[in-house]
Amino acid sequence: MKCRRAQQLLFDFFDGLSNETLRAELDRHIGECRECERFASEMSRSLSLLRRAPSASLDENFNWRVRLAIHRERTALRTRDTGSWVRAWNLRYAAGAGVAFALVLVAGVALQQSGMLDPGSSATVTSTAARDVPAVREVATRPSGAASLAQPSLVPRGASGTLVSDGGGSHSLVEGHAPLGAIDDPARTEAVMDSIFERQLVPLTPEQRAQLIERYIQRLQSRLPGQQPVPSQP
Amino acid sequence: MLTDTSRDRARWKDLTDEELMLKVQGGETDCYDVLVERYKNRLFNYLLRLTGNRDEAEEFAQEALVKAYIHAEKYKTIAKFSTWLYTIATNLVRNRVRSRSRAPQIFSLWTRVFGDGDDERVVDIPDDSQRSPEEAINDNELSEIISAAIQKIPEKYRTSFVLREVNEMSYEEIAAVTGLKLGTVRSRINRARNHFRQLIAPVLEKGIDF
């Protein structure tokens, strides 16, 4: 038997292995090998020394310290759980506020792009369906497919006034907001109207345009105090 | 006359660890006291041998018992409670060792017996040949020598060695606690035994027969 094998067997016997044949073989080797004899003696004595060393013990207070530590840990866990719940809700509120803000922003941009919030135009959009506004309804009748006057961005910058839609596709500039001097100066009124027509908001023939201008001037004049409405020409 | 609590406690003492843990999981948390009482000294001795420091060992024992209670719902009865508890304690020590950059604390007696260097085998204890072994070395000194020697065993061998030689666990249980294969556990324990033998040999050579 080699020393390495003998030492391995020795460990096995320390662990309680009982094999008479191997035991006899090991004893024979140890009896012949001084090195292994020394090894077996030292190993046996050192391990028995270890097992004989007094064991330490904890006092009764230890149990109370464990109880206290458990109580503290559970309290801390509860606080942590509550904290995480609050944090989760705060996060949800913050996310909700962010989404709401984004929606408002998108709506604002959409409105601005649609021209409803165009700061360059002094015109505002109202609906005669909701408000009873005396209006010159025939200013521009929107034919199918034509650009809509309801888009304030298309209203000439010089033509201040309230652009009114009657809800049925007709739009008009309400009197009182007509360009200054429009009534006194038919040429200026005509220029304003021309600027509208030049933008091809309403495709009209020159005759129709002249007729429309005439009717518009008459309407405006009829609104002046002491003036009787002039019947429109057919 | 026994109160309900006293009667319960008497009854709980007859239950196995696993049965007690099931009760703890079921809400009878007072049962845990019985487990603490059962394991505190065994766990403390294991940790004392492992760390070589009484305060640290007590701190680890407390932490392990608290952790076992807090995570009681994770315990499954397929494993022995002792194995589970020792695994928690071993991991606590392992994590502490990893996070610690300084070397483990060496007892003053270590220097007396084994010197400072790893290779030193010089026994420097006073000549006590005129005294009996009992007089030459008392229980406290013996405990310190053993602790110091165990601290000199490489950390990776130490855990398995202490579980085997101090706590008398089976190889299977040690494998479960350490997460090592059975063959590795066996080989580490034997290596640790050899280290321990070499470390204690100078004390034995001095003629102190235990």
C-alpha cells in the first residue's frame, strides 16, 4: 500500500468507514511506515483535541435580542413596503400628469396648425349656430372643393373682423369689424375683397366678383345708423 | 396550573424543526423561540470557529436567525431546517469576508503559539514541562489555540471542515449548505484536516498530551 492511499484510508476511517480487510491492510502499512505512523498519530490527536475543545454558549439575553431584531426588521420592512407603494403612486401620478401635459401640447399644436390659434390674424371664429350674430351671410359661399374661409389663416391680414360661419358652409365677415374706412371708401373695400379673391378662396367670375362687392358695400352701408337696408340685387 | 402559552411551549418542544417552521409559516410565530433556543449555541459555535471572533459570531448568529424568520415563507420542508439555517449563516460570513479587505483577526495567542508568518512552526509557549497538561493549558487557552489554528486554514476549506468536525454534519448536509459537490466537500475536508494537523503539531510536539 502506498502512503497516499494509506492516508486517504485513514480519513475514511475517521469518517466511520468500517472495512476489516482495509483496516488490517492500513494497520500493516502504518506498522511498517514511520511517516504514515506519525501522520496517523498527529491527525488523530489533533482532531480529538478539536473535539474536546469546550464549546461556547449564549445567554438567555440572546433570545430577547433576536426577538427585538426581528421586531425591528419587520417594522423596517413594513416602512419600506409603504414607501415603495407611495413611490409607485407618485410615479403613476407623475406619469399621468406627463401624459395630460403631452395631450394638451399636441392639441395646442394641432389647433395652431389648423389655424385656429393663429396669432397673426385678428379674426376669431364663431358659429352662428351657437350665437345669434347678425351677419352678411352671402359674402362668400363656399362651393364644393373650394378652400374654406373658415380657416382664419386664409383671411387677409388687412381684413380685420369676425369671420362667421353659419354652420351650413357659408361664412362672412361680420360688420363692425370691417376694415376701417371700408364704407366711406368703396375703393378700399374693393381692394380688401380683391385680396380675398386673389387668394382664390372663392372661384368667381369677374361679374360675380363685382356683384358681390357691390352687395357687400350695400350691406355695410345699410348697417350704418339712419340707413335703410338696401335690397340685394338678384 | 399551566397557562395556554406555557402549555403551547411544552407542546412545541416535542415538535421537529420542520413542524415548527410550518407553524411559523402558519402564523404561530411564537414557535420560533423554540427553534432559536435549539440552534443558538450550535450556530454560535459554528460561527465562532469560522470567524474566530466572539462578537462577530454572535452578530452573525443573530442575523441568521432573524433572516430565517423574516424569510420563513421561503422555507420548504424538503430541506432540513438546520441545513437551511446554516446555509444562511454561511452565506452571511462569506459575504462579509468578500466585502472585507483586511485579513481576519488574529488572536494574540496565535502569535505566541504559531508566530506571525505562515511558514512558522516555532512553538513559543513557556516551558510548562513541570506542570500537568491541565495546568499548562486551560480551557480558554485551548479554545483560543483551536480557534487560531482554524483561522489559519484557507477560507475555502474552513467552512466544510468546521461543519464536519465541530457541528458533525454529514457530507450530504455539508454539500447542501455549501452548494458544493460531494466529492469536493470530501476533498476539502481532508485538505483542511491536514492543514489543521500541521498547525497543531507544534503544540503536540511540545509534549502536551490531550
